[in-house]
Amino acid sequence: MRSSEHRSERARVVRDGIGLGTAVGLYGVAFGATATVAGLSVWQASLLSLLMFTGASQFALVGVLATGGSPFAAVGSALLLGTRNTIYGLRLAELLAYRGWRRVAAAHWVIDETTAVTVRESGQELSRLAFVSSGSALFLFWNLTTVAGALGAQSFGPVLQAALDSVVPAAFLALLWPRLVRGADLRREQRIVAVGGVAIALALTPFLAPGLQIIAAALAVLLAIRPTPANSRSGCARRPGSSSGASA
Amino acid sequence: MSPSTVWIVVIGAVVGTYLLKLAGLSVPPALLKRPLIGRCVELIPAALLAALVAVNALTREGALTVDFRLAALVAAGIALALRAPFIVVLLVAGGVGALGYVVAG
């Protein structure tokens, strides 16, 4: 009895992981198409999906290149967005408890989606199962669909190009959305920072080289700093009890 | 940008983003308890993603531009508010954008 419950629990975790991986992986079509339209070769687009494997950073990189941005701005925006994977890793390190080469390999799959399904599970075994099943499904579909999108984009006419131009901002909005809705961590601060980011980026667009306004938008986090006399040097530090969101 | 510069950008960003991932799994857990780092990193993506939404929807070649992309973005926002799955949001945006392009020329 106990073992059959255990089996069905494991099956559920694997099913959830693969389901999420498949759905999100399809989004790679948009990435592959955007990348080639931005001037990358099919090879470069595929290499990004294989080796970078973190969607928002990949989109930021090609988005900056598409607007004629500098190499510095392209790499900088990808790295700034990549910092959130560091925080995910901090959370996952205890749950997964990988050592040695397993840790080196697992790091490649530390992204939004795998973190979301992994932290839901309790215990090392189910956490690892969730991480590996979602990670492998995502990795497979993300890479297959990147190639499909990159090859497909070469035959795009103006109407499909317009559709693609419209999909890119929508994709960023979909990535941003969970941070702004009810139940999100630090929701109030996230909203303030998001509005600030939009204002900074649009205001600086006419004056900065393309892509730099995205990096400058990171300064919007300063809007969420609330120094207190007791805590005046703490910068971004969170005051106990000051947040409406759940604790991280 | 020359092809070799694009390669440097691709390789530099690949190495950098991987090291950021590995750092999270490798640093002592005590760092997680430091709210200063945690909160800054937790908020930076919101600023960047919002900026990327705005710049990709509302600018073209360094100038503010309102066109079919804004209609598509509004449609995507409605789809998200209705809790549509990711892929549906993208299809809605693409469809509305293409329609807007055809209608508005």
C-alpha cells in the first residue's frame, strides 16, 4: 500500500514536470525565429538554446541585437537577467543536495520553470525527480523548437514578421506577469520597480545606444529601497514585516 | 555588428549565464540569509522584463512608436488576466499583431 502510494506520487511528479516542460518548450519557436531575424545564424540560435538555456536572457540578448545594440549591452542584459538563476540555485542547493559533477551538470538546468516545480515538492527524492523530469523535457523541447523556429523564420513574409514582432513583447509580459499578481513575493515592490523600469527605458531610448536603456532600467530597484534610521545602510535589505508577500 | 563579434557575444553570454547558475548551487547557504542580496536580485528581473516589454512594444529605431504591437500587447495582457496558458498568450499576441498590421497597413 505504502509503496503503491509512493509510486503514484512519483508518477505525478514526473507527469507534472514533463507537462510543464513540453508547454514552455514550445515557446522556443518564437526564440528561434526572433534570433535569426535579429541576425544570428541558425547555428548561433541553436547554440544559445543548447548552452545558455535560460529563456529570458536569450530573448534579451537577441532583442538587444535586433535593435542594433552594442555587444556590451547585449551581454550585460543577458547576465543581469541571469542573476535570478543564482538565487534559484541558492534555494535549490539544499533541496537537491547534489555534489561534484552532478552539481556541475545540474547547474545548467537551474531556471525559472525547473525551480518552480522543484520547490513545490518535499524531500530530496521527489525534489530531484521533479527537477530532472522538468529539466529534461524543457531542454529537449526548447532545443527542438528553437531549430524549427530558426529555420522557419527564413521564409517569413511581412505579415508573419509583424506577428513575430508582436509575440516578443508579449513573451516578456508573460514572464513578468507572475511577479505582479496576487500571491507573488514582494508584489508591491515588484510593481513599483516594473513601472519604474518602463519609465526609465522609454525616457532614455532616444538618448542611449540601443540596449543600454534596458540595463539602465535595473536602477529602478532603487525605488524599492526604504532606508530606516535603524537600518539606513541596508540598501535593498528587507525590513521585517514590511512586505505583503510571502517570505522567500 | 560583424559575425565574429556576434560569436564573442554568444560565447561570453553563454559562459557568464552558466557561471551565475553554478554560483547559486555552490555558494554557502548562509548567503541566502542575507536579505540585502536576496532582495536586490529578486527585484532586478521585474525592472528588466518591464523595460524589455516597453522597448519591444513601443519603440522602433530609437523613437517612440505606437503601432500594431501595442494592440497585440493589450490582447496578451487580457489573455494573461484570464489565466490563459503561456502558449495561448503568444498565439493571441501574434494573431492580433498580424491582423493589426494587415488592417492598419
